[in-house]
Amino acid sequence: MTDLFAASVLVLDPQVLLVILAAAFFGLFVGAVPGLTATMATALLVPVTFFMDPLPAVAAIVACTAMAITAGDIPGALLRIPGTPASAAYTDEAYALTRAGRPELALGASLVCAALGGLFGAVVLVVAAPLLARIALGFSSFEYFWLAALGLTSAAFVSAADRAKGVVSLMLGLFIATIGLDITSGLPRFTMGSVELMGGVSFIPAMIGMFAVSEVLRNITDGTALGAVPKVNVGNPFRGLAAVLWRYRVNVLRGSALGTTVGALPGAGGDIAAWIAYANAKRFSKTPEKFGHGHAEGIVEAGSANNSGLSSAWVPAMVFGIPGDAVTAIAIGVLFMKGLNPGPRIFVEQPAMLYAIFITFFLANLLLIPLGWMAIRAARPILAVPRNLLLPLILIFCVVGAFAINNTVFGIAVMLVLGVLAWLMESSGYPVAPVPARCSGSHRPERP
């Protein structure tokens, strides 16, 4: 109880609340712009978190991700262009509702269900993480070895349709992790005589390059224009929503439970959970013929799975140091950078900080309702931002962030090289998420 009170004091600090609010607005903006993913928003936040205390840094990532995932539903419903990959599962359904003259139902259902699913996942995180930590405290080096092997193979297999390509991405990340001085012998490995590479590949430039710069390159090479924002009159997104949620209450629970289960698998993430949830909604629906023509049932279930998977992805990250998705891979690097080593010992050594992180999950998901409503009302100005202005600004932020970490141009070079590498991998169907999670070489499970 004392730790919970101390955690509440930490979260209610005006600086922490201001950081959460600012990160939430940033996540809403990035998520609402088609092509800019929640992972990209998180990667862009990493250089900023470098100058923050541990709790505001993690709180910024949590708030930004939750908002970006939800905001991705806005262009999906209005333009038929998903703002984030997690929104792609039910974009056609939401757009069909908009064409039927009911955009407020599509946006309201996805917003509220995302908040409900996120709260469900946060509850599971609070309950499951300490229980797993108690078990993990008894782990020896043998258990940690097999746990690390499980995390590596799961990330490779689950994050790609082609398992062979997932393994290739994993091996590439493990190779990059070997660059630098060997921790046992002190001999340089694969440094090619470069003094800068003796310290290994820096985590933050790698994250920015593989998740942010690659997205910029993909947007430039695709050459897809957003087109004119339709003049759709979006009414009150909460009108009549209570009756819809009550009618599909089973879908909300099923989607939340499914998203929590899938999200906890290393390498899976909310986008996979959303696709599975949407397929389940159609399979068990009493009116499957309505799907694809503007049916709220699929939006309710898949929207609930979205954010519940975000919260549960932190369970393996906090307990074992194994990222549940690309966002938690970035978050683990930030935690290590701040001296908070993810693993079972953190539950014993820094319980107040851990409870404070848990509280930020509830706070971020509660803020989804009012801030999401504001984003829906401001959808047209956000979607009208010119792409030729936005992408150069993002690239400038990437360069500044990569340089600011160590005040060296070498960080920019690492960012650009890995950014081009990630873009080439995605163009060839190779998943990017398994690579930076390994190439950071930092999120190793701690030993008791």
C-alpha cells in the first residue's frame, strides 16, 4: 500500500502529467496521418526521452502509443486509408459506415472500444506481471537461456507470414549485436578498424533509422497521394453508442481477451490481434452477411483487441526483458538507458516506480476518450497537412535526434544505413521488428 501511494505521488507530479499530455497530442497527430505508424511516433520520442527522468520517459511512450493506435482509425473511416497497421483490419468496415452516412458510429465505436480494451489489458498487466515475476525470481541461468530462446524464436516466427524471412531478420539483428568489443575477451569484433564501432551499434540511432527513416522512405517511394479530405459531417460520436456496446458486449470482452493473449506473445502486437479479432467476430456473428457493408460488430471486437494487446505486450517486457512488440522493444532500450533493467528484480528493488508505470497505463487509456473526441473533431485539419511538408520535417527530427545522443555524426550515419536497410527489408517482405530488438544488444534478461 505504501508503494502504491508513493507511485501515485510520482504520477501526479505536474511534470509527469504535462509530459503525458504532450505525448498524447503528439501520438494523436502522428497516428491520424496515414503512413505514419505508432512505432514511428515512439521512435521519434526516444531522443526526447533521453533528457527526461525515467518515469516521464516511459509515460510518454505509453501515452503516445495508445493515442497513435486509436487515432489511426480516423483516416481509415474517412479516407479508407488506415493511419496505422493495427487499424487496417476494420478499415473497410469503418469506411462503409461512413459511406452509409454514419461516420460517428464508426469513430465512436473504435474510440470507446479502444479505451475499454486498453483498460482490460492494463488490469491483466497489473495482475499477471507480479505473479510471473515471483516465478521468474527462482529462475537459474538454464531457465533464462530457454526463455531467451523462446523470445527470439517467437519474435521471428510470429512477426512474419514467411517464417524463413523472420529467422533471417533475427539472424541479422544478432549479427549486428556482435559488433563492438567482446564483453568476455575485450577483443573487437566486426569493427573494420572503426573506433566508433568499438562501442557497438547505438540503440537510439538504430531505432530511429529502422522505424522512422524507413517509414519516410516508404512514403516517398510509394508516391501515394492522400487526395481531398471528404466533406463528411461527423456528428456526436457518443450518440447511441451505449446501446451498440451493450448489444455487442460479448464482442468487447472477447476482443479484449484475445488482444491481451496475442499481445503477450513476443513479436505479435496489436495489429495481428486486430486481424484475428475481426475474423472471429465474423465467424461467430449471427449476421455474417452484413460484414463488409458497414457492420459495427467487427469494429467493436477488433477495436477492443487493438489497445488491449498494447498493454499486455508489456508483460513479457517488464517480467523477462523480452519485447512483446516493436514499441516495447524501444521501451526496453529506454528503460535500460535510464538504469531500470527490466526483469523480475525490478518488482523487488523498485516497486514504486513499477506501480507508477502501471498507473500511467490506466491514465493514458482514460485520456483516450476526451482527447480522442478532440481528434475526431479536428480530423479535417490533421488530414489536410501536406505530405511534402510533413516528411522533410520528420527527417530533420530524425537527424537531430540521432546526433544529439552522442553529439557525433556517426550516429546519423548509423541511422541512415539502418533506415535504408529496413526499407529494403520491408520492400522484400522481411519483418523489421526482430532486428532492432536484437541489434541493441541490451535487453538481456537479468540474472538473480
